[in-house]
Amino acid sequence: MMRITAALLVLTLTLPGCAALRALEGEPDRDVFELRPPSDVPRSCGRGRLAELVIEPPKARGTLDTDRIMVRPNELQTQYLPDARWGDTVPVTLQTLLVRGFGVYDAFTHVGRAPLGTAGDYALISEVNDFNAEVAGQGATIKLTVDAQMVREMDARVVSRGHFTATAQAPTTKTADLIPAFDAAGQQLVAQMTDWGLRAVGVNPARCR
């Protein structure tokens, strides 16, 4: 029995460095981060509530459908921060931001992930193309891009399409610098999408106070 245990220990210690550490110590702990919408303050648009809005779960390719925080050293390479993660997967993180972003406006009878009844009045369908930090010199550029459609549920008609891009700069690639830059870019993105979404359903955002 002692010979078997010793052999297993030698085998473990001869694994590549990271694998050996995982085998001996388990996966490392990661700090958990969440992003904020532009504001949680209710806003009145000066008209009656007109529609129920459902924010459908955004789609994303496999490398983004995760709670890991993506960093791209170059156009062809994908890595993730070793010491941090999002509180949810990237699609759920964006869906939460949009529910909270649209939810402050009194133009909607309800904003949520699912309709109150069998169907809502409008559905926001989206796809995440970029949600990552791109390394540039000693720092990084946060890049978030989303394609979206506003669909009228009654007849499945697309009433508006939009392409949205938000960026922010981080002075270094350290987690402490990247997360605030992600937060700034996320607030830009949600502000753009709520402005577009309100106009798509016939509300002028400039009149919302």
C-alpha cells in the first residue's frame, strides 16, 4: 500500500505545474464581480404605461457563454482572468443589466425575463459578440458589442434592429483596473440599448425625467 501511495505522489509531482497544483490544492478561489446599470432611479416618461417588455436570454458563442472574464492577448487568442469571475454567465449578466436598465422607466407595464401572462407585448432579442478586454501595450481596451432586435409579439414583426458598441480603457491588465473599466463600458452599453429600445416602442427618451 505504501508503495502505491508513493508512486501516485511521484506521478502527481511530475505533472505540468498548473495541473499538479490543481490536483494537490483544488481549483483556486476567484473573486466574484457584478456590473451596474446606468441608474436605479425611477424615470417618468410623461405618458401612460404602454407595453410589457420581455428581455429574452441573449445568445453568445461558447467562449462567452461562461462566468469567466475574458481577456484577448491578440485577435486569435482567448484567455480568462485566473482570479476573478462574473456572478453569472455573460448572457445572464447582460440580461440582468437590461432588465434593470429598462425597468426604471414607467413607460412599461412590466419588464422581466418572462411575460406575466402567455406573452408580452414586445421582446428584446440579442446576441453578444464581444464582452472582453483586449490587451494593448501595458493596458487594455474593454470592448462590448451586441446585436439586438425589438420584436412585436402580436405578429412577430421586427420593429427595430440595432448594433451597439461600448469601450473603456484600463491602465493595466490587473483585475483591479479591468473591472471598473468593464463597469464603465457596461453602463454605456445599457444606456445605448435603453435609448434605442424606448424609441423602438414609440417613446422619446429625451422626455423621460
